[in-house]
Amino acid sequence: MSEAAEFIDFTLQREASEERARAEKEPGDGLRYYGASVGAVRGTIRDAGRKFRPLSHDQVTALSSELWTQPVFELRLAAVVLLQSNQRLLRNSDLTRIEGFLRDARTTALVDPLAVDVVGPLILGLTDQSRARAESILDRWARAPDPWLRRAAILAPLRAVRSAGLDADAVLRRTRAAAENDDSEIVQEAVAVMCTEWAKNAPGRVPSR
């Protein structure tokens, strides 16, 4: 492990709680749990940012991948928080790396913040051809066999529903494509979340379930 990854791992192990680990463990996700709280993960990434600053784009993405390769929930969540905290550095080319994370996550506790707090803001901040390429990636996710990718495609624009830069027609089309002929709870739950958001902010344009 790099010095930064070792610092994060050591700090989170100090925050471990066997009781919390047992309570938060999700069957079938294949991960170990230290039992550190979300607050501890966020605080650790904040401290790492101060200790190892300034982090460049390449350092952020490399560290996120290093953390993600460890089959430990808190380290993978730390990778997500690291990307959230450095979202301004991310590029549309980073969606390839994030797609790998999404395919491997297999739990809403990791997929949802990746989609809503990393992918969504990343794409919203792009312009012109970069934005078009990123949107085409979301379109591909919406039709992918993997329900976790379809869930991410649906939830990515959640924070941007009120934004003037949001292409409402594209979001509606992608949501319907992701949900078409799909009765999996993973996807339908995401559709329900988007329906609720649209009902509040764009009445009359609610995605069909």
C-alpha cells in the first residue's frame, strides 16, 4: 500500500467496532467490514487530504483504485468519499474507472453515492463533446445487463433535477430504457426514487415505472 492508503487503512481500523460491523454487513456482498462509521470515513479522508496535499488528478484516481482493490467496505467507501471530495479534478475519462467500481460494488451503500455524488456532478460539469461522450456512457449503462449499472444510470442526475443544465428528455428516456422489462428490486427502487423527485420538481413529467 502507498503511504496515503496505509494511513487511511490504519485510521479506519482504529475506529473499528465489531458490533457495528455485524449490524452493517450485507449478505452476499463479499466484503469485510471494520465497523467504522460513515463519519469516521469522511473524517479520515479529510485528514488524509490535509496530510498529503495537494493531491493531483492522477494521485486521487490512483489512490481511489488502491483503496477499492481491498475487499473492505470502509476502504471502498473511503474511495467514494475521496472522489466526492475531489470531484472538481475528475474528467469524463474517469467514468471508465468508476464503471469498474460500480460493477464491483454490489451494494446500494456504494453504488448510490458513486452515482449521485460523483457521476452526476462530474457529468453536469462537462461541456460540449466531453458532455456528449459522458451522456452516451450513461445511455450504455441504462441498457447494460448489470442491474447495478442500470441503477447508477437512473440515479446519476438525481441532484441535478432542478438544474437548468439538465436535459430532462434525456433523463426520462434513460430512466425508461433502464427500467424496461426489468422487475429487479435494484432497478425499480431507483425508478421510484426518481419518480418521487420528478413529482416534486417537474409535475407531469414523471418517468413511467
